Amino acid sequence: MKITESYQLKNLTLPNRLVMPPMCMYQAKDGFADNFHFTHYTTTAFGKVGMIIIEATGVTAGGRISDGDLGLWDDKFIPALKEIVDEVHRNGSKIGIQLIHAGRKSEAGSYRRLAPSAIAHSERYAVPEEMTKEDIDEVIKAFGQAARRADEAGFDIVEIHGAHGYLIHEFMSPLSNLRKDTYGGSTENRGRFLAEVIDEVKKYWPSEKVLQVRVSASDWDENGLDVHEVGNLLLPLKNKIDLVHVSSGGNVNRAIPLKPGYQVEFAHEIKQRLDLPVIAVGLITSLDQVEEILSSGKTDLVALGRELLRNPFWMFEAYAKDNQLDRLISSYARAYRER
């Protein structure tokens, strides 16, 4: 299997198997996308990345990771995002947006800090408020309305952020969720918030479009989530989602044993458990490494984060190696041909 091969997701045909994962740029003002975001994302599309996922975008103002993050809690954000979507499409790539509530890790403004339980993430963060049922319902509705706006902006994909210690992950993990009601305790209860978010999103996100979830497959803590329990959390939801973007960590301060491709096995296990396509990510850099991972069958798509920040034209080299320079604009293809 090669990175240059197309991939079918429902009605969506990705031109290749390369993904740019959502990465916060911290350049937004008042939640709006501007010329920076337009240039950043459309350059990546010009670079022929198959799937581009826009950075974590707050479903509420207080649900952003920081004041510098994008927002989608109001219709006023749609036009600027639609400009990006349209230009990405003109370049042949597909585009998604990641929807987030940052929970206890939010550092946006002077808003209320909400979490499943009143436990601070670390000494750096304030102790959050334990969410009431009314708070939970309001955030769930906000995810649904953000999905509606994403559809109106023309996005191909919505990704629900359930990883990296943000609100959905906080509900999922026993390290951050000590609730005694139907949202805490058992694995089923800790997965309830994600399940209700998905159900709300599906009211507004067209069934023919791709809905995916990003998860942390491990808390890297013996008392936290592991890949087996994450699989159990997702299993009842497998018929409601189309793809899983598999990462790890972020919920507690723990050293992660980093090595090249360190999260690929997590992606493989989730793929096997759910029989769903997955994205693998994490210290994947070279073309040889990407194709080895794809050929192993452990993942369907591969995401490159910092590597695409260093070189948004990374995919050009892959097409050149595969003798597919005809997929590049001719003036750029000349750079890969012998004189």
C-alpha cells in the first residue's frame, strides 16, 4: 500500500492517504479565521495533502484551549471558514474541522472552567467547576450547533476531539471523572458524554458526510485509560462514526516513552476492535516509514504534524518517487525531473 493511493470514506474520495492533523496555531483573534489561517491551510492543500483537519475549534467561547484559537459558537464564523474550505477544494484536497471543548485545560479569557469533576489538571491550572446536568446539556447542544455551522461552511469531515485531556477525554478517564451520577463510575457511564455528543452532532451533520472521533488510546498511567478500555468505550458507538483518529496522553502529567511511530500499535488495536478505519499519528516523518506503516495494514491513513509544518510540500516527494509527477502542477513537477 502506498501513500499515493486514493482512499474511499463513505462518499468521500481522498486523493491520497496523507493527513494533516489538527494543530493549534494560536493566531486567531476573537475566534475568527483570518489571512494567516487561509494561507496556512490552503498552502497545505496546494501541497497535495489528501485530508486536512483544521485546528481545535471551540464550540463555546470558554471551550477554546486559548484566546488564540478558532471558534464556531456563532454563525458569524462561517464566512471566513468557507473561504478556506472552497480554496482547499479548488486544490483537490478534502477538509475537516476538529470541534472541541477544552474543559479543565481551557486557558481562554475569564470564562468558567468546566470539568466532570473539580480536579485540576496540574498545578499550572485552576481547579475547575464540576459540571451540572444543565452545563452538560448546554455543551452537548453547542457541539451540535457547531456541526451545523461546519456543514454550512462546506466541510467534508467533522472530527470530535475526545483526546489530549480535554473535556470529552476528561469524562472518559477515571483519573479526571469521579462523578457519582450516570456520567461517572462504570466504563459505560464515562462514555455517556461522548455518546450524547455524537448523537447531537448527527442531528445536524449530514449522514452522507464523514464523522470521526479523535481519542487518546492511553493515559500512560496504570490507574487511567488503556487501549483496551478505550476500545470498550467506543464499541457501542462504532455504527455512529466512520473513522477513529488515534493518539494518546494529555490527561495527566506523565512522561510518555516517545519513539518513532509510538502510537501505531494503538491505532492497529482500535482498528481491529472496532473494524473501522483509523488514522495513525505520532513521530512519523519519512516516506519510507510512512509506507512501511501503511503496508503493514495497521492503519488506513497516516498523519504528519510537525513534518508538514516544516515542509507543506512533503507529498510532492512521494508523487515523484512513485512516478506520478503528472499529479503536480507542471512548473513544480520540473523540480523533480532530471534536466
